[in-house]
Amino acid sequence: MICRNIQSKLPDLLLEPGSVAADVRAHVENCTECGRELRELRATMSALDAWEAPEISPYFDGRMTVLLRDEQRAPRAGWLERMRARLLFGESMRLRPLAAGALALAIAVGGGLYAGFVSQPAQPVQSASPVIRDLQSLDENAQVFQQLNSMDQDTGDAGPASPNSL
Ligand SMILES: [Zn+2]
């Protein structure tokens, strides 16, 4: 018998000894290699049995509620402001390249959308750099999206009375 085949049956031998063929059991009893595997597996399983998940702190719910309340009371920051803050002061350094990439993508997409969405002619800004103008257009796009969102919610509330709702 090949030890590798036997060892794939060792979990069954531990959990349901009756389901394992007698020749397999006989091999494990006589083979030092398979016997050692069985003992290690049994030790691992008993260690898992003894393991207990750590208790959740009894103050968790209270702290979470306070954090949520603070967040709800805080003045609502524009998404551009939040993105800029995360880019500059983000606590996780790993997020920084990700945020930079997302901002670059947003600028590229926003610049493309700007031409289509904003009907008013862009006022000439002589002193501002292209980056500032991109950020301004991003801000205006955010307002457009907010308006679209609220229009969407309005039609949703209006229900069947709205002629545009499908
Ligand atoms: Zn063996």
C-alpha cells in the first residue's frame, strides 16, 4: 500500500473510524510514517478544539455608537475635499498610490465628461493652472452627479405618476 494514499484517509480515521477500511487501519498501526502523521493530525485537531475565539470587548457597541454619532454630526465634507485629505494625510501609506491613481483616473474621466455635461461656457481663467481647472471641473461634475442623484430619487418617490419612469 502506498503511504500517500493512506495518509489522505487519516482525517476519516480520526473523525469516523468506522468508515475506514480495515486494511488501512492495519497499515497505520504498523507503518511508523503513517502512525506519526496520524498522531500529528490528532494533536492539531485537539489544539483546534481547545482554541477559543477572543471575546468581543463589552465596550465595543458603545464606542461604535459614539463614533457613528460623531460622524453623523460632523459637517458633511465634499467628496473632493475628502479625497484630497486622504491623499495628503491618509493614515495608511499603502492607500496613497491607490488614491493618487483614482484621482488621476477621476480627472481624466471628469475632464472628458466636463465637455458633455456642463452647458455653460467655461469662464476664461488666465491665472489658474490646468490642474486647478481640472479640480474645479471635478467639483462641478460632482454637483452635476448630485443633481442627477436627487432627480433619480425624486422620480423614484413620484412612482407611477412620473411619465419618465420606466
Ligand atoms: Zn504508511
